[in-house]
Amino acid sequence: MANKPDSREKILQTASRLFQLQGYHATGLNQIIKESGSPKGSLYYYFPNGKEELAAEAVKYTSRYIEAKIQSFMEQVPDPVVAIQEFIKEAASQFDQPETIKGIPVGLLASETALISEPLRKVCVQAFKNWETIIANKLIKNGYEEDEAVKAGTVINSMIEGGIMLSLANKSKAPLLTISESIPLILHRKG
């Protein structure tokens, strides 16, 4: 039997989902408390500095989830092009049932807060960097020069983030699938 998440975990799960889908400004603490089923005191106990601290922790929470997903594909699929394509297809599959989307990256929150909150900007930058590094490391292990791999990690992550925004706006996975199909054009096969 799986352990039930504790109050902190429930608050983070709920806040992460709401910040990803609604954005920072449209998500209120009362909504997070209500939807998480946690007592109001729990939110302030675990996140005494309020919404900004909660949002930063939610970004870290989402980042760890995405990192594990990317890493899993990079470890399980030998060819880096195919590994990246499969990760993107997995992300796209969430748009089959948009109401259950879980773990979409943090672009919406980053775009809303980068100019008004330095702590949130920094935690978003770190999340992006972590994802790009996993992709770059896979490319390096497969014969790409480090500089080329780092640039490709940034380009691919940027494409995924943009594809997620387009998929959300269109309520369709088609933009992400187009990006997946384009990966071989971005990563000229080595060998």
C-alpha cells in the first residue's frame, strides 16, 4: 500500500498543478488550501514566507519530477535523438486529457514572475538548466562536442517549453508532436 502524501506534499502537489495551469497571479493561497484538503495552518507552517516561497518550492518540486522523467528516457533509450523524441511524445500524451496534466514545465510561472520576483526567476532558471544539462550529458555521451551539446540542450528545452505553451493554447498535442518530429533536424545524427 502506498503511503499517503503528508500535508506539505499535498500542498506542493496542488500548488504545482495550479501554478502550472493557471499561473502565479491567478492562483490564490485559499484555492491551494481548499484543493489540497490541508488545514490553513499547514500552509503557513511549511511555507512561513507565503506565496512566493510556496511557488519557489513548487517549481523545485516540478523540476525534480521533470528531471526524473527526462533522465529515465535518457537512460532507457540508447539513441539520444530517439530518447528526446520519446520524452517529448510522453509530454504530448498528457494533452489527450488536458484536465489531468501533471508535471508540465514552469514556463508560465517563469514568464509571469521573472521581472517581479528575483527568487522565482532564479529557481526557474535553475530548473531549465537542470533539464538542459540532462539532455546535454546524453549528447556528450554519444559523441557530441560539449559546447554543441550544451547549445542543443538549450534549444531543445526552449522548443519543448514553447511547444507546451502552444499545446495548451490549442488544446492539442500537435505542436509537441511536430517538435518531436523535428529533433533529427536539430541533432544531426553522428556516426
